[in-house]
Amino acid sequence: MKYMNAKKVLPEKLIVEIQKYVQGEAIYIPKPEAEYQKWGASSGGRQLLDVRNATIRNAFTSGSSIQQLSEEYYLSIESIKKIVYS
């Protein structure tokens, strides 16, 4: 999260109004809910995990054991079970 000076982006009247509630503190202004994205959507991380999980499921249905997949993908047995049984 980056910080910016309110004087550079907000009108003076709004700054005066905000100063009635808080002065000299950092405040967080959230995005509108309509602009929220799920985790990994913008970085591509979610897509990478989806591809990895599909590969794990395919390997399991082709005969690989949960123990083998756990060792190959460096995941716990419980994590592999969640992936293959979901």
C-alpha cells in the first residue's frame, strides 16, 4: 500500500472536514466493493495454482499415489487430499 499526501489529491474543504476526525495519522480508504478482485487474480498466481492442481488431479487419476504427489509437489499429504478429492 502506498501513501500519498492528501493535499495533492483532495480538495481543501474535504481535508478540513477529515481533520475534524483525525489529524496527523495515516488512514486507510478502501476500494469500492465492485472493484475487489479475488486473491491472485491480477498477479496470475491463482491461475498457476489452478493449473498445478489440475495436473495433480490428473496424475492421481492416472495412478500416482497421494504419497508420491506429496513428495513431487512438496505439499503435505492433507493438502494433496484436499486437491484430489475436491
